[in-house]
Amino acid sequence: MVNPLYLFACSLAAAFLLPLVDKLGRKASLGLAYATVAAWGAAALSYLWALFPGGSPTESFGTAGFAAPLAIMLRVGPEEAAGLLAVSAVGLLSAGAMHRSLAKAPIGGAIALLMALMGMSGIILTRDLFNLFVFMEISSIATYGLIAYDDRRAALRAGFKYMMAGGIASALYLIGVIYAYRFGGQLNIDLAARSPGLYGAAGTVAAFFLLAALLIELKPFPANGWAIDVYQTVDPGLSAILSGASATALLLALWKIMPILGDAQLSVVAGSGLATFAASNLVGARQSNARRMLGYSSVAQVGLVAAVAALTRLLSLGDDRFAYMVAGGLLLNHLLAKTGLFLLSRALGEPGSQAGAQRRRERALSPIGTAIAGVLAVGLVGLPPFPGFWAKWSLIRALAGARQWWLIVVILGASLVEAFYVLRWFGRIADMRGEDGYAGPEAGIAGPALCAAALAGFGIASGLALGVGDPLLWAPFAALAALLLVDRAPGWLKSLLSIAAVAAFGRLAFDRLDGLRLFFAVMLLGGGAMYSFAAMYKRGPRRGLHPLLSAATLALGAILVADSPLGFFFAWETMTLASYLLVLRGKKGERAALGYVVFGLGGAFLLMVGLAAIPGAWSFRPTGGADGWPILLIIGGLLVKLGALGVHVWLPGAYAESDDDVSGFLSSSLSKAGVFVMIVALAAFGGVVPFQALTLRALGWIGLATALFGALYAIYQEDVKKTLAWSSMGQIGYVILALAINDQAGWTTALYLALNHFLYKSMLFLAIAGVIKRVGTRNMYEMGGLIKTMPFSFLSVLMAIIALSGVPPLSGFGGKWLLYSSLLQKGWYLEAAVAFFASAVAFLYLFRLIHTIFLGQPKPSQSTVREAPLALTIPQGFLMAVLLAASAFPRLMLDPVMGVVGDVFDPILRFEGSTLVSPLGYWDGTLSMIVTIVVFALCFFWMLANLHNPQPVKQFNIVYAAERPFKPWTTHYAWSFYAPYEKALGFLTRRRGERFWEAFGTGVDSVGGAIRRVYTGNGQTYALHVVLYVVALYLLTGAL
Amino acid sequence: MEPTIIGRIGYAFVSLFVITNYGLLLIGSMARISAKVQGRVGQPVWQPYIDIVKSSAKRNSIGHGAMFYLGPVFRLAGGVGTYMFIPAVFGSVLFRNFSDSGDLLLVMYFIFFGQLGMALGAGEGGHPYSAIGVSRGLAQMTAFEVPFALSVIAVAAQYGTLDINAIVAAQQGGFAHWTLATNPLAVIAAIVAFLGMSGHNPFSVVIAPQEIPIGPPTEYQSNLLGMLQTNRAIFNGAKLVLYMNLYFGGATNIVAMVIKTFLIYFVNVFVGQAFPRLRTDQSIRFFLGAPTLVGIASVIIAVI
Amino acid sequence: MSVMAFIAGINPVAASGAVLVLVGLWGVLSRPNLFKIAVAFSVMETGVNLVILSVGYIRGRTAPILDSAADARSASARMTDPVPQALVLTAIVIGLAVTALMLSYAVRLRTGGGDSSIESYGEEKW
Amino acid sequence: MSEKKTIPAPLANEGLPPEERGLFCDAAPREYEPARGAWERFLNWARSESLWLLGFGTGCGAIELRPLMTSRFDMYRYGIQPRPTPRQSSVFVIGGYASVKTLKRIVRSYEQMMGPKFVLALGSCTINGGMYWDSYNTIKRIDQYIPVDVYIAGCMPRPEALLAGFQELKRIIKSGGGEGQNEYARNFDWYKANQKKVIKDWNMPDYNW
Amino acid sequence: MNELAKELAGRYGARGWHDIRKDLASVEVDAIRIRDVMAYLRDEAGYGHLSFMTAIDNIERGAFTLSYALRDHDARRGLIVHADVDRAEPTVDSIHLLWGQAWTYQREMREWFGIDFPGSPRVDEEFVLEGWEGPPMMRRDFDSLAYSDATYAERPGRVTHDPASHMREKLYPEAAQ
């Protein structure tokens, strides 16, 4: 191993040489500086190389060949090596980003940069308390210099505040050092840790001072206003260094002194870290200035890492490996994502200092830039496959193991807030992109790109390290990457590739799919393939659509084949991620996507805690004796995903604002994933649910309320996609209700309903996609009379709504029959009545849908529209055929369903020939189909035979109270179609759910708003915060 | 003796013929009863026949499109089909129809078949009044289905079956076994719902002749109108038979059927003559109020 | 222990250091003038340095210089602890650097047309 | 059942602006051959016994329809009942004087009725203008504009007179004389010319299907 | 009353104050000053309500006489303002900005008498007539009978009687002779 002293010497020498070399030209001098930083990196790599594979022990180097206590010791262990690498990598990336400014500014800038990085490296390496102080001061002073190097006024302002806080911290640290020396007799940390003097009352105080100083340097809430001002105002490159490298170094310093801290102090570290994480995220949610927001996020993440490090020791969550994995993973995630984002924020333009005013000044990013921003933002919030995801999983699992539920709540709650604002920011960036604009990537995108790549690489590595090695689980990302590579190819080619990918996945996964999984695979994978085909209906490459669609489809498949809790959760979050991006791709998808992903993540967090709390959860064989209540969390999480009433607010927006074909995919395929997991979970744990009867009944009522209110909301919509979205919600409500019945009849119903919903909702969405494409509007009242021009779509919608409303003889009636039969059989009479009401209400919106679009008065401007494209009509034709076959021969659909359910329950329903018999009644689908067809045919011929001199007339040939109509658009009764209904029952649908969540959001927001009043912008106030923070910390330490 | 399939079809036609004529005469006689209430002589009992002949004999007609023509076909098929799925006379092979296709749920949902088709056909007529009428009709339908559904659930809970034949069988043995006697609340809820279902006053806002010229069928004429009139007879008959089966002990012979259905319908007309018309929102609120509570009470009674 | 004994037990150097630290802190927190803040930090540092020295000082011993007063063998018994003094030297240097930077910041803020009161530099907030 | 004849040429619909012509049917009315023999007599009997009149009071005479409908005179017993839409009606009762403005609506409603259709003109005004003989905007005889089957004189005629008129109409229908629709189609150009002579702002198709 | 009469006379040259009843009077003004008078009456004199306005064809004077009926609901009194406008060139200022409902009356008078009210909303649209092409039909020089004979087909054989002589003839045939 290289003695790190040489590196320090090297850095110092380079710093002294720089002014000289600068005479040769700025290129040469900067080259020297970069080379020095790179040398650190190379050395760090060589350390890692030496340490990891061979497992060679940690090596220590003493100054001047002595050993402690006579010399200052430098230690190179795995965390040091990794930290050094991080510092130099971030340093290099930032230097690259700052290159232009460095070249313009005096050479002192480069020197300061070099010294700052050296100082941070020193912080990482040294094992000497006072030396630590020196390095901290070196890096601080260099940073002060760097802040001012490119002459930003705002940075000067912030820098002064920074100095004030830094000055207090260093005074505290010095006092701490000297008393640690006084009582411990040692300056070397390792020796001091063994000295008993440090554990007396006075020694504790000394340690406290050290700790307080380090914590202040780590920018804890609320003593961190100065830091955030700095993040906001300085060169983004420097922000990256501060947020990435400096935080890494200081966290390692904290890690270093942890051995000398007592439990109370560790608790304080954990508490302060968590408080910082929570509060900073809350405040961050209020920010509209990107860099300030990133600053809050940085502070929050660092707080979380510190807290995790402390908790690991405090609660004995795991060994060092665990700490590396979780704290290191979180830190790595933060480091890469934040560095990339800060560097990227340069490409967004210089924001003004006042929040709010800068939004207009932000520039749109190129598609590549947007993609990189996406990777970084998604990585930051801890979605797969990035390191944060794995770290969070391990952390929650460990905390659940230690039964620290409150900590879980705080961490996940704050994470959700962070996800909210980070993704809000990303959504805004994504929303600014031009439609299929081919702008080249921005200058300086390489740094963020490298960060993104590293993030992905480390993520994959962490995943593999945690044992998620199943290639099928990674298939979504493979498909995403592969299709992104050919993103410029024509759409049809990508569609075919997507279908091929799905087919290949299906082939590979086939052996692992049992009856239930095969049943869902038809809907999930088959649906995905179908929508990939339908995606051809719009011309052009439709950039980004196919990769995401096929990733989402494969993620659904991965959910089916996952065989471990982590594997499942990985697939689940992958699906959330892909579908979030799909929604975001929609024209006005920004807001909707945000709601979608925040609720999706919230649900996923519930799911995660539930999974973590049940040991061996994903075996999904009925387990006895386990705690039952986590299953409630799992059910709760799934209800969010299914859009149950109360947590449905994301649903209409997401389904309505995504692309028209994507909406269909979300509604008809993706929603079934939740159903699948619900079935699996109930199958495994249905027996151990606490208060089983009550819980299931409550679940049933939730489903029922979802069904009813979904339908009620749907009838008032003017937007056809909103109508369908609410309708989807309602239909899923029936599925939940049927599942809650929890016997053979109920589950048969649920599966049958799910499959049927897939069929007819696909038909509806596909047909409506064609209509929207042809008429160019989503408002139903702007359509009308399209039956003349789009008869096939009409037929498709007609069959779909007959099926959906459950009118015999189409297969939808089977669902209704099954539902009522099983409800009555179970004795849920009131539920049956409400379900009946809900299904009657469904009639309203269905008729409105078909009437206002296809019937009534055509608009003259739409008199020449053509039938929908073949890419849409072919799948519809196929679905129609399936629907008809399933209607005439219900056994085609019910036999497999009952086969699946038969494994779990004793039979209640059975077939006698073509008659389905329940204990209460019977239904012969085939016979009723025949009777209906015969009767219909007879009536039809009667009508034909009796028709006298029919005269086809035009749209205005109507009896109009002896007047004539003048405008088709006012003659078409479409707007506010159910006004009387709203008058009578509108009070039921005043958007209480939305209002609740809005109030909740406002509440959270105003907490953030209240908290951020702390940050007055006055340096002295900040200094006072620091002082008060220390005092509070002291009191707390004493109290604990 | 189980008849052959040909035989069953033949029986079905006979049964249909009977119910058609009965339904027409019922409408005619009810119109005459209404006239008596108003102090008039009233139209001849056979007037519905003449009207249908006249409508069908119109020399020309207009059509707004394929669905416009199919609307009455759906409507008539819905009426006939509904009747076909109900056993009209208990124990009679002749009037068994095709009730082995499904139970009560099939009938309840098949009622929608004709209404949906008719609404679609009327929609293609392009007349705003049609759409307004349908809007009102559907809105009102959702409301009166609630007490009806509750009362059906009460019946199903009480007899432990959804099979109409079984429900009738359970009521045999005299008046005391009728649902009317065993669960009068269910009958009340159902009868109130029937008022809405048949569109008589006070729930006639759907067709409101002076306001939205008879609503959905406003563009229908000639033989299409004739089909609608025919359906009115059959569909009414079917619903009455269903009610009789569920609540009034069914019928073991055709005479009992005629008497019972006549009386059920009479209640309906009687109320219609005595009340003014409600607005849509009023009738929705009405149905979801007291009748629904009565329905819930009937379910509770049935369960206890 | 009587009050007097307590007072006598106080290390006067450390006490004056502490006082200076507090004075400096008070200056930092209450004087809005940028230059006065810099001065206050200097005062605070001086106080800290005194505290450090107080730890190394042992009554009745000589300065830790190897000369006639103390040779190498008896050094540990007769000299004060040299480590804090070494530390103080470093701390003074660092403090000097920080003070210099602070003053240069203040000057640049002033020359940029700004106020010399810190209260007028609160543009970044919330 | 009537045989299909040669289909007349479509109408020009010159009263409509070009962009509206596509919204209205432009077929010309045709004559429809009656059925033959006893069957037609049976149908005519049915038509005469089921007179549905258009509930459209075009003038002050419509007030006489109210006692006719209600218990005093009870027209239902003769198979007469009101219908709210011309599509379903077979008798058009012109309720007295017809101003030019009303005439336009009368023509439109008449043309929207399905054949066979009958017109019963009520009151002197429909015969020769009656008291509006010198009015600047009241037409003086309705049969210039649509074919009339029965006139009922009087100002006002009593409901009894109306009943007598209906009986006369029934007689005419039963005798096969109620062919106003075919007459209208046969003399369509003449009727249309008369109508257009008085209706100056002709903003509807030439035949309102 | 007389104060108002004096005021009007002094300000606008109004003349011919005439007390029809205790609570109703009429006055004549020049048509050219009608808007000023109306504004004064509404805002100063308390006549807040325009009950109606109409016109009379005084063909003998060669003038249309416009009548504006105003009402002061607080004082329970009414005032009718007459203004003559030249029959050959009938143009009057519109008062629809004073009373919103006035434009309907003005539209009516435009159609029936041909009096123009420049600036009044929709004043040139049809009011009660549809497709009327003749002269304004309420002018007294419009011959309704001639127009009717020329336009509407007549049923031959119609006889017209003077009701008085006809009834006399019927009831007292001997006296008639």
C-alpha cells in the first residue's frame, strides 16, 4: 500500500507548485491539480484492490515512522479507502463541472479546491483527534476560499454565515479535544477509546464537545441554515463537493469517534439525525428553488446516514457489514445522486435567489439530460434498482426485527415527503421537454451521466449482493435499457421488439407459473403485449413509450415469478417506477404522475413494513402462529395500489392523464397485479388475520364503497378518460368485495371479475383511444354521433358496456350472478343491496359514455373522421371474439378459475353440464344465450318484415317542437348529463377523499412552512441556532 | 313428462301469445279504469290492439340509422326474453317457459337488456329529448332498484333460494304462506319500486309528454312504435308475473295468475291516478328514503 | 467545600479563557457589524487558546524547553505538558487564517456596495 | 304495402345555406300506394278507430280541444287521443287562424307526420280568413298550403261540432278518401310554391322529413 | 309638480305640462333632448322606472309621437313624456343605457314604425315578424287590406257585412227597408 503521507505531500507540493506552473498556462496548472486529485483516487482504488479481494487487514501508517501515541496515525481500512475514492471522484467530477470558472478565476481557486479535497481526505484518514481538527480546518478554510473564488455575491453572503457557524464549531471542537486529552490522556482515537478517563463525567463532557462540533459540521436541524444558503448560492460544483465529499468525510469522522461515545450520546446522534431527516424534508417540500431544495435534501440524507450509523450501534442492528451495507449504501446513494443533481442543476440555468421567481428562468433539458435527471432523482428517492432501495429495505427489515416501529414511521414518512418534492421537481423538468425534441445533450452532462451510471452499477451490485440474482427479476431493466438503445427506431419495430421481449419472458417464466400465476400471467403479460401492439396506433417513434411499457409489463411478470420478499418487493417497486414514468410521459401527466407515485410509494412502504414484519413472508404457504397484524399493513398497501376509496385520489388523474393506450394498460392490466398479491396474501394469511370476520367484513365494505363511489364519481365526468378511470376504480372495488367473501364462491367471483374487467376495460380503452385520436378531444360533449363514422369502435364499446353493466347474455352477467350468489350465500345481504345499487349506477355512466360519444348529434367538423387505426381495432376484434366465446360458454372461463380456487377452498359452486349451480340458484349461460339470440332474431325479422318505405334521414330531421335545430353542438344533450342526479345525490360525491388528502398535504406543508421560518437568513440567528442546538443537545444527553 | 325441445318452443310460443293478449287487455282495461276515475267513459278495452295495427300499418317511416332500428328490437327482445326466463304458472309445463336458463338474478338483469337497447336506439335518433328522457329514466331506475333489490334479497334470504320455482313452491299452501303475509315489508318496498318501474304517476317524469314529448321514444313511429307498444304489454305482463311469483304466492293456474296480476297492476294505476308527478331528483330522494328503509327492515325480518 | 476553596480551585487561566470565549460568543451573537463579528471570533479563539494552555500548565514547573532548567531525563517530571502548547501554536495559526478570511469576506462584501451590517445579508432564507 | 315507385329527384333545398344542406334529408316526398281490397278496408278501419291527434294548438281554437279531451266530451271513447309528437300522430287539428309564422310550423309538423295523415281544419279563419280577412299576416285559407280533409266552420265551433267533424273524418277514412298525404306528394310543387310565396324567410329544407 | 314643470321648462324647454290625474302628468319635450331629459328625470327627479314606451303615428302632423311612461315608486307618481319626431326621417337617441329594458321597446318600434334608434342593441333584428318584407305595418299609411289581398290567396264567395246593418236587417227587416 502506498503510504498516504506521500499523497498529502503530493497535494501540498502541487499546491505550492500551482502558481509556478500557472505561468506555463492555465491548462497545465489545472491539469496538475486534476492529476493530483486523480492520484488520490488511484491510490484509493489500489487500497480497495488490496483490501477487498484478499481481505488483507486494515493498515495503519504513523507519521515519521513512529506509532501512537508518539505519532499521528493514519489508518486505511475499507471505509477509509471507499471514502477517499468518493472524495476524489466527486472532486474530479465537480472540478470538471467547475472547469470553466476555475480557468477564469485566479489560480487560488484551484489551490483551494486541491486543499479542500486534501483536507477531506485527511479527515477520513487520520486517527488523531487534534489532527482531525487540523484537517477539518484545512478543508473549511479551503472551502471558504473556494466559495468566493468565482466572485458570486450571494455566495459571499452565504459564506460569511458559514464561517460564523464553522468558527463556533471549531471552538467547540478545540475545547473538546483539549479536555479529551486532559481526561483521556491521549489524542489518538483508538487509544483514547480504551482510556477509562474518557468515560467519567468530565470525559463525557469532553466527548460531548467533540460530538457537538462534528454534528454541527454535519448540518443538523435546525442549526443548518448557513449550510443551505451555501448550497443554494455557490457554484453547483462546489455544492456537489460540500454535499457529497465533505459530508462523506465528516460522516466518517463521526463514525470514527463513535467508539468514545456513550449510549446517551449515540441516542442523541440518532435523534438529531432523524429530526434533521424529517424536518429538512418537510421544509424541502416547500422549496421551489431547485438548488435550495437539493440542499435540504442533502442535509436530510446526511442526517439519515448519521442516524443509521448511530442506530446500528445503539440497537445492535447488525455488524459492521450491515453498517457498510445500509449506512454506506444510503451514503453512496446520496453521494452519487446529489453530486449528479447538483452538477445537472447547472444545466437548468442560474436560479434567482428568491423562491418562486426562478421557475420561468429554468431551461428545458434535452431528452438525454432529462433521462439522467430521472435516473438521479429516482435513485435519490430510493426506487430500484439503485443503492438507496436496497439500503432502505435492509434498514427497515432490521428495524422491524428490532421492533422499532416509530423509527420506521418517521423514516418512511420523511422519505415519502422527500420523494414527493424530488419527484415534483423532476416532473417539472420532464414536463418542460419538447415533444420528441431531438436537442443534443447539454454541455457538462458527462458528470451527471457518470454519476447516474455509477448509481445504476452500484445498485445492481447491491442487489446481487443481497441475493437478488434471478435474471427474470432484472429483465424489466434489461428490456428498458435495450429498448432505450433503439429508441429512435420506428414505433412498429419497437412494438414488435416489446412483444418479443414479453414472449421471451413468458417462455422463460412458464415453468414457474402455477395455476393462479398462469391465470394472472394471461392478463398481465398478455395485456402488456397487447398494448405494445396497440401502441402502433400513433405514428412516429413515440420515444420512451415502448421501453417503459415493456419494462412495466415485465415487472408485472417479475411480480408473478418472484420467490423472496425482497425479490417481490423489488419487482413491485420496479413496476411502480415504470408505471410512474409512463404516467409522467402523458401530455399533462406531471401532477397526476406525482400523485400516482407518492401514493404508490406510500402503499409500497406499507407493503414493505408488512413484509419485513413477517419473517419468511413470501413463502405464501399458510403459516400458523405468526403475528397477524402485519398482514393488515400488506392489505392496506395493496388497497392504496388498488385505489380503494379514501386512497383513490391518485387514480383518476393517473389513468386519465397518461397516454390513451397506456391508460388502458394501467387500468386493465396493471391494476390486476394488486389483485394478484391480495389473493396470494389472503391465501397465505387469511387464517391469521386478527379479528378475521370483522377484518374481512371491513375489507368487503371498503371494496363496496370503492365500487359505489367509483361509479358515482364516474357519472359526473365530462372527460371520457376520467369516466373510465373512475369506472376502473369501481370495478376493482367489486373485486375487493368478492375477495373479502373469502370462500370458493367469492374468490371465483373475484377472479372471474378480474378477467372480465381486463377484457371489457381493454376494449373500452382501446376504442376510446381510437376515438380520441380521431376527434382530438377528451371531452365527451365535444363528440357525438360517431356511430356513423366509427361503427366498429361503437360495436366494441357497445359489447364492452353490455358486459360491464352485467346485462345478460354477455359474460359480465356471470360476474354479477357470481357476486350476488356468493354474497347472499355468505349472508352479506346489505352488501348485496349496495352492490346492486352500485351496479345500477354504473349504467348511468356507461350509457352516458356511449350516448354522448357515439349517438346523438354528430358535429359537422367530425363528419369525416375515419374508423380507428388497425393497431387498435385488431386487438378489439380479438377481445370481442374472446368475450363472445366466454359468454356463450362460461365454462371456458370459469373452469380454470374454479380450478385455481379449488386448491384453496371447499367447493360451493359447481357445474352441472352447462349450468352453474350455487346453493341458492343456477345459471345456464349457454341456454340463456341461445334464448336471447333466438328471441332477438325473431324480433329483428318481425321488424324487417313490417318496415314500410323507410326513409333514412339526416341528423337535423328531428321533431323539434315544430322548430328546427340550428347547431348540432347545442342540440346534442351531453353536458352535465345527469344534472337531476347530481341535484339529488351530488352531496355524496363532493370529493371528500381529495379534500382530506389536500388538507393532509396542506397540514404537512404548513408544518414545513412553519419550520422553515427558523431559517431567517440572518447569520447571527444561525449562529444562535448553533449555540442553542449545542445547549439542547447537552441537556438531552444529560437527560438520557 | 319432459317435453322435447320442439315441444318446449311450441309451448313458449303459446305462453307468449297468452301473455301478449293478456297484457294488451290489461292495458286497455286499466285505461278504462283510469277513465272512470276521471269521470269519463274511456276508450274501448281493445283500443291497444287497434293502435298497434294502426301503427304497424303506417305507410312510411323514417330511420336515423342502424341502432335506431335495433332499439325496438332490443326492447321487444328484452320484454319477451324477460318473460321467457320466468315461470308464469307454477307447476305448469306449458307456462314454464325457459326458466331453467337462470334464476331470479338473470331475470333482474335481463330487464336491463331492453332498456339499454331502447336507450341506445333513442340516442341514435339524435333528439335531445330522447337523451333527456333516458337520463331521467336511468337516474330514477338506479333509485327504485334499491328498495326492489332489498326486497328481493329479503325474499331470497327468507326462502334460502334464488330459484323462482322454489320461491313459489315455498309459498304454496294458502295465503298465510305468501310473502305478503310472511314479510309484508318486503312487499311494500317492492310495490313502491314497481310504481317507479312502470313509470306511472308520480314517477312519470321520464316520458313527461308535455315537457319532453314522451321522452325516449319521441322519434319512434310506424311499426317501430308498434313494436314498442307490443313490448309494453309483454314486459308489463312479465314484471307482473315476476311480482306475483315473488310476493303473492305465484299461480297454479291461469285464472289465479290473471286475478293476481290484475290486482297488482290495479294498485299501481290507483296510485298513479291519485298523485301528481315528481321531479327526477325528488323521486330519487323518495326511493332512497322511506322505501329503502322499509326494504332494509324487510331484510332484517327475513334474516331473523 | 467552601466557596473560597471552590474559587481557589478554579484555574485562573482556564477561567479567563472561558470568560473570553463567552465574551467572544456574545460579540458574535449580538454585534451586527461584520468586522466586529470577526473581532469577536478572534476574542473567542484567544479564549479557547487560553483554555488549551490551562490544561497543559502545571503549577511550579518550567516551560517545556530542553535547556539548563530541565534535561531530557527529568523533563517529564519538571516540565509542563508540551502537547497543549504545540496544539495552541497550530490553533493560533488556523485562527489567524480564519480571521483573515473573515475580514477579506467582510471587505469584499463592503466593496461590492453592501452594508457592513450582517442583517442586510439575509436574502437567502426559508 | 305499397310497391316502390321510381324515386323522385332529390330536392334542391335552396332555402338552406350550403353548410346546412348536409344536415337535412333532401329526399322528395313520394306517393304511397294503398293496399287493396278488404285488407285496406281493415287497415282504414283501424286508422279511423285510432286517431292520434297532434297536441299542437296553432290558434285560439285549440281551446276547444280541452273540453273534448276531458270528462265532458271524452274523445277517448272514439279512439281519439292526443300525442305529443308529430311522428306518432295521424291527425293534425289546425286550431283556427294561422299567421305566417305559425304556418311555417304547421307545414313543418305536417310534413314530419307519418302517413296516412289527416288534417282537420277548425274555425272560419282556416276556411276564408274569418275575422282576419284583412290582416297583413294571417293566411286566409289553409288548403292552399296543406291538404285538408275536413273543415269545421264556426267562430268558435263547439266541441260537439268538433266531434261531428271527427265522425266525418272517420267516415272519409273508412271510405278510403283520406289520401291527403298522397295528394300533397302529387301536388307537392304547387303546395310548396304557395308556401314559399307567403313564407319569405324560408330557412328549412323543402320537405321536413 | 309645478316645480318640476318649471325645472323642466327652464332646463330643457319642456312645455305643455298637463296634470292628467293627481298622480299622473304629461309633458312635451323636443325629441333631440330626450336623452338629457330622461337622464335628469331618472337621476334627479326620482323617476326610476320606465314603465313602457311606445309611439303614435300622427300622420296629420307629419310626426311620430314617442311616449315614455315613467314612474316614481317612492312618491307614487307617474309622468308621461311625449316627444315628436319627424315622420320623414324618424331617428331618436336610444335610452337603453338609462334603462336596460328600453332596447326591447325600441326594437319593437323599429320594426313596427320604422323609427331608428342608433346604437340600441339588436335594433335591426326581427321582433315579432318573420321574413317581413313590406313597409312598417303600424304606419297609418300602410294599407293592410291591399297587402292581404295581394299576398294571401282568397277563397271566392266570401261576403262581408257591416255588423250593424246586417243585424238590423236580420232582426228588423221592416225597419231596414
